[in-house]
Amino acid sequence: MTPLYLDHAASSPLAPEVADAMTPWLSDKFGNPHSDHLTGIAAASAVEHAKDQISSLFACAPDDIIFTSGATEANNLALKGILQSKKIAGRHLIVSAIEHKCVLEAARYLEHVGCDLTVVPPAPNGRVSASHVADAMRDDTALVSVMAVNNETGAIQPFREIAELCADRAVLFHTDAAQAVGRLAIDLSDLPNTLLSLSGHKLSGPQGIGALIAPREIRQQMTPLFHGGGQQGGIRSGTVPTALCVGLGAAAALAQEWQSRDQGHFHDLRADFLRLLRESGCDVELNAGKDTVPGILSVRIPGVDAAELVLTVQESVSISMGSACNAGSIEPSYVLRAMGLPASCANESVRISFGRTSTKEHVNQGVAALVAGIGKIRSRDESATSISDHGSKLPLPTGRNLQ
């Protein structure tokens, strides 16, 4: 039996409309969009249409869109492309402590090669303070990077306010919006000097495609990550994957169409999930404050090891301990630890995330699976404790490596 899927923040299923839009470009329409013949020109036209769809969602210019392999590459291009550019003054970078690993690792790399780095911690509610970011700015600050929505807690960051602060000080601003697209309306026409990263598979599009949106005047000053044939204005060389670009464009169009309906849908699912879980006798606590997107929940179940719970219910329901980028690690979530949660509480926390295809019946099934899994774990714990009380040295259950 296929497990119920409640981990849409990690990856969302490909929308049928997106698959249909991509199909022709995966078969007979195979031209290189950078070729000058009719087959290539047709592919180039499809790529341009995808840019139009994405630009409509964000109210940006189509030429501001740089296609990448995903948000990880887009984030790396934003940070390294600015901090390593000889055309941009300043070598000071500010990031938040709750950024996706690709932003934090890129920032640490830049620090290693000579840039100055300031990491701003969040408040206990999971949000970064705009005033703390402002306090961290210096005369040589080149870039501030703060995500729009945290991928583990769903906490909405004050990215608009921070963008305005940066604009007032002539500092560039970047936001990783991978988890915000389709969950929040983002109008880049109101956010000057702003770069934005997105990922296809977070919004019912294909894996392996993303984009960095960078205004022309900024892009022309950036240095590329790698070099080649000079495609995409020389900032991101390499043949653009037509089918994936078409898929990202179609997913962006769907996100724009469904955005308001999705939010109401997610809100209802969240409310039902928490109510049913609590009515079933589970004492759950939310790890973030009220300013969160409703489709992502970080919940703590006191006394239950999160890694063990994920494994116990894996045949019934797919959930996670946090970000998929940490798969293979059972260390406490660095996001929750940065928020001030002790390691013991972080290790009792799981992430539940809904998608467009989630239903109320899925919520019912998911709660039933979680309640059953929690019951199994507590029964094992009680049994192990009882045996231990009688002198046995059998080990208690522990969290295991997540793959």
C-alpha cells in the first residue's frame, strides 16, 4: 500500500496540467532553444512563454528570470554572484540563522574565502526581527538574505520590511521563496533591489528546475558560478531545458490561479488536523507563532522521539523531522535550536505539510496513523521500562537514521 503523503514541503506531486504542458517537449519537440533553425526557435518560444507565466505571478520583467537547476543553485548564484563580484562594493553578508542549508553553507563558504558574515538569530516564535537585521547592517554590507517562509516551521519572515530597509540603505536583498510561492502573494514591483529564488517541485512543478529572479541592473553586475556558451545573458551558461522550463511556467500559472483557494483549503486542513489530534488524546505543541503559512506545521509530541515516530508510521503516512536537506541526520533541527528549543524538544518535533491534493479524508487517515504510531512507541517504552525495572539491561528505543 502506498503511504499517505503529508510532506509536501519536501516535494509536491507533479500537477496533471503541468505534465500535459511538458509532454510535447519531452518527445517530438526536442529542439535546442539556443539554435537558430525553426525547431530551435519553437523551443525558444516555449521558454519565453514560461518566463511570461512566471513574471505574471511575481509582477517582474520576463528578462529578470534566470533558469537554474533548482532553488539551491539559485541561492548559491545570488550569494556568490554578488559577494564575489568586483563590480559590487562591500564584502559583508547578512543571513538569518534559520535559512535553508544551501544558503547557510554558501554563506560559510564566502566567509572562508574572505567575506564578513553576520548571522541573525530568530525570536522564539520563529521569525527574524527586521530591526535586528537593520542593526547588523554596516557601510560595507553588500547583501542581506532572509527567506520568505521557513521550510521547517512555516513561519512567515518580514521579508517585505527587510527589503524596504535594504532599499533605504542601498543594500541588495535576496529572499529564498521556495516555500512561499503559491502560499503567499509576492509582488516584486513593490520590492526594489530584490532577488528571489524559487523551486519547481515545491509548487507542483517538476524536479530539477528553479529560477533566480534578478533585475537586469543587478544581474549585469553579478559574476556567474560557472562559464560556458554565455546563455541567459552569460550569468548562467548551459542549454536551457525546454521541457522543465515549460513545466515551471505551467506550475507558476497554476499557483497564480489557485493561490487564494489553496490558502483557505490549507487553513481548513490545519484546523482539522490539530483538532482531531488533540481530540484523540495527543498533547501536541506548535513550535512557531501565529504568523505562519497554514500548509506547514512543526509540531512537538512530548515524550515521543520524532525519528522513531517517522519510522514507525512510514508504511502508513509520509512525514518528516524537518527539512529534506537534513535526510540522513538525526541531529536536532538547527532551525528549532536557533529558536531556543532545547535539543530534547527539537527531537520530539515532526513536520506535517499539506498540498493542493490533500483532502479532509487524508487528514483523518493521517491522524489515525499518527495516533496508532504514538501508541506503539509508548507501549514499547512502557514495556522496556518495566523490563528495566526488573533488572534487564535491554536498551530503550532510540531515534534511527532517516534515509
